[in-house]
Amino acid sequence: LGLVKMLCDDFPNQIVASITQVLDHKETDIISFAVFAAGINACLLYEEFLEHAERLFNACDTEGSGRVDQEVFMAVVRQMNNSPADIENEHGWTIPSMQLIESCNTLLSAEGAGQGGTITYKDFVMTIVRIFVARGQVL
């Protein structure tokens, strides 16, 4: 992932850190180009969506615990796009398809990401990126 920093020195360190965590690699580890490209593309494609989703998450986190009810949060996210395809909203940012959102919800539930049915925002983001990487989606 040092390649990202070499190509674009102002690339957000937070995204690089997120990608390395999702891929379960250190920043200095060698990974395949397909995995690298899918992780970067997921982060870049959904960057604005994830910013808005974080605001929604924080609004759902009325206790300030950093955890929200998974079903409530996913119901709110579903309201952003009920289409089978990614859509671009009026501000030009991409909202993931209902299929991706449902895959995220299913994976979170299957893995028991939450304590007592709750998740963190990081759980949500990491699951979306992992799905994108697993699908091998490259723009």
C-alpha cells in the first residue's frame, strides 16, 4: 500500500489504514493488484456515501456509545437507495445498491459483529469494503 502514497502523497492515511485493516495486512505487506485495486476503488467510489452514513450513524447513536442497533441503522441506510443498482444522487456521489447494503447486513448478522445486536460504524464500513474486495470489483 506504499504504492498509494507514492502515487498520491495527499491520499488520506485513514483510508489506507482502513484498507490495510480490512485486508488484514500491514502497510508494508505485499498484496495482489486485484485486491489492492478493489479495496482502493471501494473506498473512492463510496467516499461521500460513507461520510453521509457516518452522520446517520452518529444521529442513531443517541447515547454516544459508538454502537447502534444494527437493524435500525440498516433500515435508515436502506432508505438512501432501494434500487438494485448503485445510483448517483443529485450531488454527484454514489450510493451503493440495495444488494450491497443487504449483503452488508447479512454478513454483519452472520459474523455476529455486534454486541447484543449492535454494531460500530467501523464494523459497517469494513464490511462494505470486504464485500467489494471479495467481489473483485475494479472500476
